[in-house]
Amino acid sequence: MLPELYNILIITLSDRAYRGEYDDLSGKKIVELVQKFFEGENLKCKIDRIIIPDHREMLYDRLSVAIRNYDIVFTTGGTGIGPRDITVETVKPFLTKEIPGIMEYIRVKFGEQKPSALLSRGVAGVAEKCLIYTLPGSVRAVEEYLPEIFRTLLHTIEMLHGIDTHKKH
């Protein structure tokens, strides 16, 4: 049985946005695109959004609670190779099933035009009954990644809930 209301959490990891030095544009863009997608599919969703610093323990604590209370978690920020980029290392231990294909495809697709996209280490996967997608912390990346994720999202949700929509031969 699929949820009647999808609970979605967006976690922005940014020291500067957390301190209020600049607006969290990538988190806001995720909210906008997710709402538009769910409305277009005639599905109901409730979206919560938080901003935390690039802090491993704080992200770990938020994820520990989120995977029991949300259907989907999107993170934005912390997927690069900088010294403060801790998102991927913090998320991976929660994943019981990784979904590498979607992020690999996105890196290759956009890396052809913008080689720096190949440096993103974003991951996707399942933690208990929660889907987690880690996105870079830029509006452009969010605008590129989410349409690709949306192409498989409904089928991914069905599979996660044990609904077989494959045609039987």
C-alpha cells in the first residue's frame, strides 16, 4: 500500500546558510520542484526543510530520526571533495540498499558539458523504508538532478513498497 501523503524532508548542509550569511537557494529550489512534481502526479506531499552546518554528528542525528518519519529525504550540499564535505560519508552507513545507477547516470550526462559535475560524489539509496538522495549544493545542480530522479521516482517508490508493476509475460 502506497502512502496517501508523502512526508519529505530537505536537509541543506551549509555553514554559511546556517549562520544566515546567505539564503538557502538550493533547498528552496528542491521544495519548488518536488511540489511541482507531486502536484503533477496528483500525489499529496508534506515537505519539511531544515538547514544545518556541515557537521557530521548533526547530520547523523537528523538522519537517525528522519528515516523513521519520512518517505523521502533530499540533502543538498556536502557532496564535493572539500574538507567540509561530509554528506556522503554520513549518509552511506544508513543505506541498506544503494541505488548507484541514478547518480552515476547524472554525473556522466552532465559531466560531458561540465566536467566539474564528475566530481560530485552524491549517492542515492534506501534506509529502512525511506529513500535518500544527496544532491550538490547549487541551484543549477538541483535543476539538473531532480528531473532525472523524478523519471524513476514513482517506480522506485512502488518497488520499495513491494508493488510489482513489471509486465508479466
